[in-house]
Amino acid sequence: MSFTDINDLQLLSEFEGATDGATPGAEDTFFLPPAPVDDGVHTVTFGVVSNNGITLTRRYNEGDARGNPSGAPYLKFALQLASTEKNDFGRSKFVLFDRVTSIVMPKAGTSKIRAILKKFGCPVPDGITLPGLKSFVETVAASGSATAKVHTRWEASVKGGDGNYHTFLRGQDAFPKDANGKPQHILKVVIGEAVDGQKPSITIVPLDSSEGVEVQAQAVPFKYETA
């Protein structure tokens, strides 16, 4: 007696002509990082990146040695902005990050963290101490309920030979398009020399070029609104 191997798809007529449904050429981008969220306005929750937490440090005064600042103290931390939209697994569709401090901007008369917290519906009490502000931020983050709207745009930056990072593209529309007309979130650039204190030239080259360094677009928050 002989038996048909049901794992042999060639023997099953119902599978004849069946394909795996893959998009032609998609293998070329399979291992690339996913594209950032599209430019636009998104509703997000307020959080603090747990790796570093909220750090109390000091500003540098003129003449201070590197690593030994003696200026006014301030708080700094990485703000985590998680989308309120969920994916099929019940997780935020995307997470953004913003670096914020308690340094008061002279022209604005307040700090970035105070301005952001107010947009999240959590205004900081006047006259609060830095330890009190730290606790306030931690409480808002732990609640997980504070939301705001954030405006984002794609940006691409690269480190030049002068040791500084230079942003050379802002906004999805400024990015080169791929064969399907979509903005490319992975680029390769050649960085020129900085001459007489000027910014170095940055030239976009094909991804398969033997020259240059790869740069990935980032979704950058640039404005906050109340939800």
C-alpha cells in the first residue's frame, strides 16, 4: 500500500498556480529600518525614557573644564511620546522622542518642559523647586493619561568633520523619492570639508554607491498643542 505525502504541495491540485503573494523586489528593503511616521499632527501620551531618567546637572560657565560645570543647575531628560493609536498587537503605532530641559529661555520667559507640560494639560505650579519639578514630571509620566497633539516632520542629519551634526533635509517632501514615488527614509551622503567655519557640503549619492555614509530620516517633534 502506498500513501500520498500531504506535505508535497506538488501533489495537491488545489495548490497549483498558488504563489506566496510577495511583492516583487521587496527583498531589497526587508532588513532596512521602518520609515518614520509621516509628517503631520499626532496625538501622543507623555512619558520619560526610563534608561536615563531625569538628570540634575549644571550649565557651563566660561572657563569651566569639560565635565566640571559650575553654572546654574537644571533638569534634562528624554521625553517619550507614544502614539495613542494602537497596532494589531495593542501597542502604540509609533514612539517619538524629544530632548527637553528646565532651562528658561530669555526671550520666552519660560522653559521648554513647562511649555510642553501645559500643552499636556499639566501646568507646572509657579515657584516650584527643581526637586519638586522632577517629582511633578515623574508623576505626570507615571499616570500615562496626559495627552497632547504634536506636529512632526522628517529630518536628516549627519556628523561632519567639524564634529557637529548638520541637518540637511527637513520635511518628507524634501527627501528624494524611490521608484514608487515614496520618500526615501534611508539615504547615503558624501560629506565635504568645512571651509572657513562654513558648514560642510553634503551630497546625496545612490544607496549602492561605494562612497558615503548611510543616514536615516527621523520624525522630529517641532510643535505641541492641547489635545
